[in-house]
Amino acid sequence: MSADGDLFLGVDVGTQSTKAVLVDVESGDVVARAARAYDLMEGLPAGHAEQHPSTWTEAATAAIGEVSQGRGQRVRGIGVSGQQHGAVLLGDGDQVLRPAKLWCDTSAAEEAAALSSELGRSIPAGFTAPKLRWSAEREPELWARVRRVLLPHDFLNLFLTGEFFTEVGDASGTGYLDPARGAYDAEAVDRTAPGLVDLLPPLRPCAAPAGALSAAAAAALGLEAGTPVSAGGGDNMMSAVGAGATRPGVSVCSLGTSATVFAFSAEPAVDPGGDIASFRASSAGVGGEAGHLPLLCVMNCTEPLEDLRALTGKGHEELTELARMASMGDELLVPFFMGERVPNLPDATASLTGLRPGSLSPGVLYRAALEGVALNLASGVERMRGMGIEPDEVRLVGGAARNALWQEILATTFGVPVRVLMETETAAVGAALQVAAAVRQEPLDGVAQRFVAYGGPAVAPSTEPATVARLAGLKRRLAEAVLTQSGA
């Protein structure tokens, strides 16, 4: 990397933190990174999960300022990734009218069920559309003041550019965009909330810059006014770019607060049951050749692990070693602490079964948590196989991806080898690569593949009969627990 080479800035607005990275596309290096952590708002009723959008802009300003210090004049473009499905409501003068409901907010379960019935397709409670109907029906005076509806990444783009726009990949997770056409679904928009059609942002393509850094934002961030800003996208779409899932045959599993499994597809991949979301990829222009990103999302991933860390006072590394040494019994953790999106059980609760003397030990409980999440993910991967998406291997990303025991469990439950990417925070990197490709007018796939590097050899599925049989038995019991909670 030259001392004065061009750099591209990627920002990821997550649920627990906002991250910023600077990448050098020529060398394939991340040259600087920073993060600012925050929490959900406290004191809300069960099922509600909210953050104030100012939390994101404050964290982004601090993280960007840190990575750009002394390098601001070399930044040639900015890309934004954001947590999907949030609902940001703005009034006159772009005033934020209420805290944003987030992807993990299930308070609109009734509205989701009603919309699903009316539209004849499954719309999970976590999608944006049910949240907007919730606001329109339960906060009518506030809804009457709404002038703009944005997603979290759209809000940060508004902060950066002063412009109102969105991107087709992130918008395909709202419930009111037709992912096959890459355009708003007029019937869904009309049924979601009154007047919504006049509140939605226009779609901008990914293949060219969507806006430019405003003078006010440039002064706050220490960057050059007029710096190109790309359309950006949802965190899953940007993670796909950062993980090289910009071509068919690549599957990725992201392990964070939630967990996702997704794969690039050249054609729309529709799950009739609605468990697998038919998203668009954030790697093509609106109206042009489009990529698709069929995606499984479960809401419960690292939360059980964090709860056990807090309960035991032990770190994740120690708990992992205890789990590896623990005898493998019949313990099953059904990990639906926050309700669940797949299976679609927004009011579900977690449970722990199969207990024997000695089961209530840190290692046994930690293994049960690792296996419970993995088995729930594996059920979704099976559904994706039924849609014709057959992975040769699965790339692991996210903060929990480096847990060696979890890698082994995931490989066995998925039935294919898994490989950990060197860069686990792929959403912020993907956002930087998207804007780099747009500014340089290069194919995004070519840029993305230069950043794919593995953190070690592939981990193969276990062929040990007792292990395979045990996990198969736990999987059947998880399926029975799902049937019980669904009332079937």
C-alpha cells in the first residue's frame, strides 16, 4: 500500500455497535478500523426493541473520525451498511418523531399476521411493514405527522448527504417491495399504512454513487465535501459482498446477535412457506441485471452464550473448553429467548430439557446453547436445499465465527465443510467495496473476490456415528418443541 493511495470508507450501523473501516482496494488491506458500542433502550415492554437514530449518527461520527484521522483527504468514497427492517419515522424538517423499532422488535406480531393474511404471503413480525402498521394504528396522532419513512442505513445516508433515498436490497426486507421486480409492491404499500406511498424514498442503483458528502457532514467527520456516497444496503447484503457471495455457489453463515445463512442466486429463489426471505442482493443496479440473496434469519444466536457468560462469570474461551470436555448427554436448549423469526414464532420462549444429574454445569449448558442455535440454523439450511440452493461449503463470518467447537458443530449439522473468513466483520468491508466498485466503475464481484481470505483450513462434518446420531435426535426434539409452541 502506498502512503498516498486511495482509500474507501465502510460504515456498518449494527444493533450493538457502529463500525468503520478504511480499505485499500489495490492492496486488499483494511488499513484502519474503529467501533463505538451502545445498547438497546431500557425499560421497554417485552417484545419491544428500540434505539434512537441519534445513537447511530453519534457513534458513526466518532468511529469515522477515528479511522479518518490524518487520512481524510485520501478517502474517495463512503458506503453504508445497516441493520435491516428498522423503522425510522421523520416529521417536518427531518425531525425524528420516535425511537426506531428494530429488526428484533416483535411487538407488531398481530399486525404481521394480519398483513400476511391480507397479502397471501408470510410477512414476519420483524419486517418493517408490520411496524409501520403498528405505528399507524396505535399511534395515529404521531403517524399523521410522519413525512418520511427510512431504514437505518437510509437514515445514515441522509445524515451524510442530506438526500432521501434507499437501495433495493435493503428495501426488499420491508415487506412492501417486490424482490423479483426490484420495485415497490403497490398493493402491499397501500395495505401497510395510510399514505405510505408518499412517504417512501426513491430507489437508487448500486452501480454508481447515489449521493455526495454534504459540507456539514464533511466538517463533522473530517472528510472532503463532495466525496461520493454509494447506495449502501442492509447488513446482510453488505456482508455478502464482504464475504465474496457475489456469484452463485457461495453460501455464508453470519453469527452475531442474530444469525443468518445466505447465498447469491442469479435468479429469484422463492420459498412458498416464507421461512427463507427472497431478498435482492445489493450488487446490481435498479432495473438492470439483478442478483438475489435468499436468506435465512434466526433472531437468537449469541444471546444465550452471553447470558451464560454473565451467569457463570467465565469467558467464552473457558466455557468453550468446558463444553468440549463435557459429556455429551440429552440436554437440549431451545434458544427462542427473543421469540423467533424462523420458525415464525414471535411469542415463543426458550426452554432447557433432557436434564440429568450434572447437567447444570457451565460446560454442558454452553454446549447445549451452541447446539441449539446450530440445529435451528440447520433446519433452515435444509429448507434452502429444497429450493435448489446446495452449498459445497459454508463461509463463517461474524464475531462468534472463530469459536472452534461451534465450527465443528455447524459443519456436522449443516452436513458440509465450513471455513472461517479472515475478515469476520464483512458488513463494513462490503460497504467499502461497494462504493469502491461504483467509483472505480469496476465489476463488484472482481473487487469482492480480492478480499476473500480464509483464517484456517476447512472444518469437515463429523462422521463419528454416535455424534451424528445424537445430533439427529436433538434435531427431532427441537422440531417437536417447535410444533408444541406453534400449537400444532
